[in-house]
Amino acid sequence: MTDPCPIATDALVIGAGPVGLFQVFQLGLQGIHAEVVDVLDQAGGQCIELYADKPIYDIPGLPLSTGRDLTRRLIEQVAPFKPGFHFNQQVGELERQADGKWRVATPQQSFLTRTVFIAAGVGAFVPRQLKVDGLAAFAGSQLFYRLPGPAQIKGRHMVVLGGEDAAVGNAIALADDPRQAASVTLVHRRDVLQASAQALEKLADLRASGRIRFIAGQITGIQTHNDRLTSVAVTTPEDQSLRVPLDALLVCQGISPRLGPIAQWGLAMERKQLSVDPASFATSAPGIYAVGDINSYPGKKKLIVCGFHEATLAAFAAAAYLDPQASGVLQYTTSSALLQRRLGVQ
């Protein structure tokens, strides 16, 4: 349910990936405070979710960086401007008010903002769902796509599905604290897991001690009793069928981007991307800008460095939109006392 008390702000950035974070920085230089909403549980977008530890070679001034390191640096860069971050929230509603402001709402919170910056990349990253007949009915009670809170874990027999970093990490976290889950079973289609060497070594220790049970196979069905999920059916690579009792199922099969509600906001689009003016990155609606992979214009290149350029021009355009009487004189961080005060370095 949406919070009836909206957060008032001059700018709302939708998406906390690298371009969204740099948008916050450029807005801060213009003296514009920003709130940030992201569907994920942390900043970083694709950089964190898809290639957190893979090398990136085309960021200016950084011959080599990882997605995790780039995200850390960008968060450090925006810190002087104290943005408000709102994670695990997907924007569903966008409505213009009589006074020209925009009401933007997630299921948990609403905002009243003078400008909106859509930096949603290729769309909101949502978990890949497990398609098994009857399973969806238990979402939020016994079926989870992100690690639930302690109250939903303590004393329960947990099954974790997946074979990559998130699944391995969550299984380790559950098994590492004996005061929480009663038991942990990790299920993956084959006995080859894709995670860091450190995590795999820890997992091996926990398997050897009996604190994590591992099963190679795929979940193909469920068993229920009195409207409760009681077990899952696992088919092994040898076509054996196993019945695995559980209290809760945590599915970690990765994430996939979906355009989601953006397509219903009435903004001009071309091939599922928002059409923008490349001089300002304004969309077809006043006060709404789109930067990064979500936008389209002649000559568009889907590169992080191009998104940084777009965020810079969008911030200047928004400053002029918010204060048409401002001088618009270009200032430099090397010499401007105003910018240095905003950065907290003077």
C-alpha cells in the first residue's frame, strides 16, 4: 500500500545504476537534491547484478575497474549531496499534478517531485520466477525470490534453488547461523556451481559438516497439505524423483530486465525506448528526462560513458527548467567556490 505522506523533492531518479548515480552527482553540482528509487536491494544496477567482479576497461580515468568497484566509487562521489535511497521498490505510477509537479508512487512510498530522471537501463531487474504448477500461490509466505527476514527463517527447513553467487551466498548465510534456519538444502540442476573460489570453499566445508545438503536436480513439482507447501519434487540428472520436505523455498535463478510500468506512462517511445531530445535528454513530458540505456535518439550508443554525458546535459537542462531566471553560466569544479562548497571540499 502506498504511503499517504509523499516525500517532496526537486528531483526523483528512477534507477540506481552507474548512470543514475552519476545523475545524482550532476544534479548535486547544480544544487538540486535528489531522491533515488531502485527495484534492487542495493545500488549498482547491471554492474552489480550481472558483472560485479568482471573487468570494465572503458571508464575514463580507470584503465580497469569492476562493476562493484565502479559502484563503490560513484556512491562515494555522490555522498556530499546526501541523496535519499529507496531500494526494493518499483515505481508503478506517474501522474502530473495541477501545479505541474509529478506524483510518483511505488507500492511502499509516494513522491511529489518537480523533475523525474528515468535511468532504468534496459528496464527494472526482477527475479526470474520458477514455473511450477501451484507454486505461485505461496509467494511471500513460503516462496521467496530474495532472502526473507529473520522471522521468516528462524526454525524453518529452507530449500535454496540456484547455482550462482546469490544462491551459494544465501545458502551459506542461512547455514552459518545455527540460531536461524533448522536446515538448509541447496538444489541446482548439476553439481557444478558458479561462484567465487572463497564461497565455494566455504560451501564445501558446510557440506562436509552436514550443515548444508546439496542435491543435483530440478524442481518439477510440489506437495501441499492444508494449504501449506510441505515439500518439492526434485528430478535428478539420472531421472530419479526425490521428495524434499521444506518450510520455505528461496529461488535464486538470476534476474531479467522488464520495461514494466514505464510503457504505460504515456511518454513517446520508439522500439521500447524513450524518445528524447539529445540537447537536453528531455522526454515528451515537461520535467521528465531519460538517460542511459532506456532512451533513444539519433546516434545513440549504449555505453556507460555515454550515459554519463547524458546525465550531465540532463542536469543542466533541469536546472534551467526549475529556475528559468538563473544565469546558466558554466562553472568548473577546479575554480568555482560555489561548486566546491557543494562538494564539501572548500
